Amino acid sequence: MAESMNGLKRTHRCTEVSEANLGQTVTVMGWVAKSRNKGGIIFTDLRDRSGILQIIFEQGEGDEFVDAANFEKACALRSEFVIAVVGKVVKRGGAANENLKTGTIEVRANSVRILSEALTPPFPVEADCKTKEEIRLKYRYLDLRRPDLQKNIIMRSEVVQRIRNFLSEEGFLEIETPILMKSTPEGARDYLVPSRVHPGNFYALPQSPQLFKQLLMCSGYDRYFQVAKCFRDEDLRADRQPEFTQVDMELSFVDVEDVLDVNERLIAKVFKDSIGIDVPLPLERMKWIDAMNRFGSDKPDTRFGMELIDVSDVVKGCGFGVFTGALDNGGSVRGLNAKGQAEMPRKKIDALVDFAKDYGAKGLAYLAVNTDGSYKSSFAKFMTEEQLKALVDAMGGEPGDLLLFAADKNTVVWAVLGALRLKLGEEMGLIDHDKYNFLWVTEFPLLEWSEEENRFVAVHHPFTMPMDEDIPLLDTDPGAVRAKAYDIVLNGTELGGGSVRIHQGDIQEKMFEMLGFTKEQAQERFGFLLDAFKYGVPPHAGLAYGLDRMIMLMVKADSIRDVMAFPKVKDASDLMSEAPNVVDEKQLEELCIKVVLPEKTEAEKTEE
């Protein structure tokens, strides 16, 4: 039966007890990690968020022993019981446990209270638990007791505090912006919230605080930041959730260099103080077009080489139709040199071809340079010996190398070889996972053509400023216009991104025109921001980090679910609380909502 604390006060967390407390009486509270009855003496590992402390229960007289009643309670202890222990700190009787912070001491209990009993947990509450993630997420409150997860969540809290302290010292004000806002569908899909008092109308949950932080600049707040909850109704990945946290900021009277400077110093401070990593400044910078040409990605992993090589000029006019056809259609031919992989089995090469097809390729051409200098290739019969040699030379090929080629329009070639490079880099052991390689990717395209919508869409958002020298191209070649936009990338993951914002009315009007908006449509969607700009708006710029991704990379977790307290799974559901779920019909009536479910397909009916 559970006991009350009845005035008992905790004096220390488990690992706050140290050799400095030898001889002192302490009161500790927590969960039983495990308890071992050795007959007349009981060893119990007590766990709280700080770690493990060994408790010894031995029946006898004095302040290092427990009486019969307390010993009986100690005999009843099971995993996950919540207990309070009063006892004396002593040197550990046996050999020290070097794996524990408290490995040289123990507490010899004087009394114990069982504050709460517990059922046998459905999986071991321990580090590196091998239980399926679905089960752990269903019992997330137990999963969060595991030391490795607690370490991640504590690290997250500490990082957020360091960010707050740094930005406050830099003159930023922390200001909250609304969660319920107007839907401005220009980007990812919104989560919508129906309004009871305005039937038929909806709020949207913010995908970011973008519009409001720009309004704060109009209001003269100069430097703003917020640790902001954001929402996007999109498909999930390992580093994506329907609700996530941004470290968001905006600055007035600045340009690109000012934003990059303060954020480089922020990153260096946080990574040094949190995980002891020295980040050399200034960070490397790379233009978007160079990142795509060299790595096939706008978030390149620079921890290893194997860069893409453009061989379009080398294969121009060769007899291989796949190459020449791609060039004739305005595409390119590019390759990767997988050093030392010439002996890769054909079955594995075929698997790489299938992998490439998943990224839009029609196929993947290969050429192996044998150790005797001869070639084994999927296309050698279409090219002369001289053409093959020129191709191998252009690729830096040597005996023992495997050369892989993609030929298509640039976007496909980049996507295919960018993904293939990462796959091979991992499989060939080329990636140093102890490295933290940061870089800025700059000068993104301002616009990209959407085949689906048959119009230009903003690569970032409609308020991104073009490069000054590219503004004339808005009328003549919109697709060539570069943006004053920048992403910060770490080890192939986008940590954050931002841009200088448009603050001139004529450029903003031209931007909306490029995006296919009429003046009326622009006013309808973004009128409150555009109206604010009529009353004096300073030049401003900003950036937002994905906090979850940042912590994931800092602690080397495989997924952002490992650094969030209560994450969703791939279908955006919460296995623990069973959200989303149906609601009462009365609630729907109050909101003037009727649910019309899609009809089930024949396949779905058959499965039932």
C-alpha cells in the first residue's frame, strides 16, 4: 500500500550525492531500477533523472541499518516502485563501479517509504532498449524514464537555455506570436482549426511565425526571437514531425552578413558549451549551384569526397544514345567515382540501378576499371577505346575503380547521384561520424517552375528578397533570379534557413506577379502584412532553426523522435494518447461541421 511523504523532503537527487557527503544522512527519492535480495541484505539501484544511486538495506540497530518493519518493506520492492529513502552515505563496500557517477559510494538505508507501487513494465526501462519503437511509444511515459532518452531531453533543455541566454545578451527580445492565425496556403499544407463563434470559418496553426515576426520588425522591436511550436500537415520522415519546434529570429537594419555573423557565434557557443565541440569560424560557404553541381544536394554532407563530375562535354557526340539523348534534351551526364569498387558483384550493381530508379532515373550506367586496365561496362560497345579512355580520365579513374553515371535533366541527375553518393559513402565507410561539418548554402534560386500548378512558386516564401543585381531578370528570366537566402547545413542535414525580406513595395508587387497572384489575391492572403508595410518598414532579415534536428545531431540520435518528449509516428498519430480520434457529434454540431468519410476501395473492403 502506497504511503504519503508526510512532510519528508528530498535533500539530493541520486547523483548529487557524492564523497563530499560521506557520513551525512540524506533523503533521496526515485524509482527502483532493480533490487537484489542477497538474504539478510538487499541491494537496490535507485534511479531518478540524474542517474543511479545504490541503496543498501540491512536489518539491525543504528543509523546504517533498518528495523524489521522497514526491512520487510525493502523485501517487497520491485522494478519501478517509487520510494523515498533516508540513510547514511558511506564508502561502497565492494569494488567501485566506474560506470556510475556514484560508483564509489552507497547509501545505507535507515528507513524506506513506498510512495507508489508499479505493475511489471511491458519492456525493460534501461538504456539501449531493443523493444520495438511502436511499443515504447505506446508507453512513452515509461520510455522517457530510460537513461538515454532522459539524457537527450535534458540536453534539449540545456541547449534551449543557452540559446536564450546568448540571444538575450545580443539584444534580442523573446516575444510570443499567435498559434491561431489566418491560413495563407503558399507552401506546406496547413492544419486547420474550426471556429465555433464564426461558423464555417477556420484558423490555421502556424507553419512558422513568419508573418508575425515581420510585423514585429514593422513595430520597431528591432531584434526578436522565439522558441516557437510550428505545425505542418505533411508526410513524415525520420527528421520531420507534424508539430515541431523552431528557434526563430528576425533582425532589422541588417543584410546577409549580419545574420550569418550572429548565428555563427551562436552555433559556436552552443556546440562548445553543450557537447564540447569547437566550431571553427567563419563557417564554410557554398553557393547553391556549386552545392548541386558538386554534391547533387542543397544540403551537402561534406564529411567525405566522392563529388559529382560533369562529363557532358566528354561524351558529347559519342555513340551511346542514353548519353547523347540526355544532352540533346538540355540535360547533362554526370558521374561518381567509387574508388576501389571495380569488383562489386553484378547483383549489387543491379541493386544500385534499382536505387537510382527510386530517385527518378531511367537507369544507371557503369564502367569498372579492372586492375589490368581493361574495362567492364554496360555501354562500352557503343564507344571507341579513345572515348572510353577520355571518360575514365575525366572521372579520375584508376585500376580498381567503379564509375557510375546518370544522364537526364539536371534535377534528376542531381537527385539520383546525390542520393547514391550518400548511400555509397555510408556503405564504403567514408563518413567520419565524429565530425561536425557546418556550412552555409547561399544564393538559392528565388523561384522554381511548378509543372503541377503551371506557374512559378517561391523556393522559400513570397517575401524573400532577390539578389540586387538579379532584380532586372524578374522581367526577362525569372528562373535565373537568385535569392538573398541562406541555409545552415550540418553533416548533410539542413539545420535552419532564412533570408533577407522584401521591404520595398514595388519589388513585393513584382514578386506576387511572378507567382501568379493578382493584386486582389495578394491582398486577400497577405493584406494585413502589406498594409503594415505602408506605414514604414525597415530592411529586415531572419532565420529559423529546426531545434529537434539540431538536438538529434548533437546527441547522434537516429530520429527526432528520440529528442522529443511525446512524438508522433509516421502517420502523424500518437500511439500513447490515441490521437487523432473521433469527437462527439455534439461538438461537431457546435462547429457546424459534418464529417463525410471517403468511400472504401474494393481492396480495403476485401482486407476487412
